[in-house]
Amino acid sequence: MTNCVWCQQAFQPRVTLRDILTWRPLPVPPLCTRCQDKFTPITAQHCPACGRQQETIAVCHDCERWGTAALRNRALFRYDAGMKAYMQQYKFQGDYALRKALQAPLQQALEQENYDVLVPIPIDQQTWLTRGFNQVTGWLRGQPYQQALVVRATHKDQPQSAKTRAQRLLTPQPFQLDPRIASDLVNQRVLLLDDVYTTGRTLRHAATQIYLGGAKAVTSLTLAR
Ligand SMILES: [Zn+2]
Ligand SMILES: [Zn+2]
């Protein structure tokens, strides 16, 4: 028996024949099946620019309208009620144990991506003080990354949720390159990693800075869309 990191209930992990035949210590799943089922994976039919689930593989209306069609983002799960509840508890209540819930799917997704340097979206000083961890790097299990971006010190802003969509798209560049790491980006394929794709604004600003650092390609991966 093991305890689910989300609901705390004890559960019996499922053991498959392959687990038995590999003769290795069994991986302990972090979530019970009921909590696992709260996440909805995004399937092959998604917008190639923002990663949203849809019926076709064409660029979606939002991406065309908001000029984000040139980006290429992949998202793992839908940002639905289950994912919102998860993010609420992990990020805003600071439940650090919940990072384990999405480490395995992220690892699988990273193994399928072609990139040289992984760059997580940073959090600002205020968030460090209140949350104490970067929710994005919490999902990594030792995969190498470069914290090439830092949040500008002068970046004092209203929360995203307090703004209209148009205001959000107009907000100024929140990031700058860390000069100690910038040279590592020259001629590299960079993969940005973030939690939720909402308008694409954050990733677009981040990509602009990474390109200024000399990267030859920038794509992104988010846990939710
Ligand atoms: Zn559970
Ligand atoms: Zn799209």
C-alpha cells in the first residue's frame, strides 16, 4: 500500500506482468487511479502553434487572431477543472509534494522533444518569497536545464487574472537574459518549459529574449493548455 500525494488515500499500486518480469524495484505511482483520472491528456489532434485540443491539426483561430501562429507549443493536458484544482493546490497553496504527480508524464514528453537546452520560465522574487519553489522546475527529475531567463527587477505588475485579454497581450517584456548563461544559447535549439499556456504572451516574450541570445530555434512545452 502507498499513499496518493493528492488525496492522501492509501491505495494498492497496480502491478503488471512486465513489472514482475523486469526484476527491478517497482516504481511507486504518486497518484491513485481516481486522482490520475482528473487529468485529461491532449491527443494527437491539437493546434500545432499553441497545443490546444481540437478536432483538426490546423492552426487554431486564437493563434491566427493573436499572431502566435509562428510559435510551436506542445501541451500535455487540458486546462480543465481537474488541472485547475491541481494547480491551485500545488502553486497557490504551495503543496510541494504534488510536483511528483506530473514528473513521469513530463519526463516522457521531454524524451520525445528535440532540443539542446531546456529553459524553464522563471518566477519573480515575490513568488519565491511566498511559494518557496519554482513550480516548473519542481516537475523535473534531474534533467539538466539552464535558468537563462530572470524576471526583471522593475517588473511590478497586476496579476494576469486582473487584466483583460488585450491588456495582457500588450504588457511589456518581463524577462531578461542572465548574462552568465546567455553564451550557452548561441546556435542552440532551446525548449522553453512552462506550467499553463493561456495567451502565449509569456512564452512569446521569453522566446524573444532567447532569440536575442543567439539561439537558432525556440519551441515550448507546457503542462496544460
Ligand atoms: Zn488520490
Ligand atoms: Zn492555437
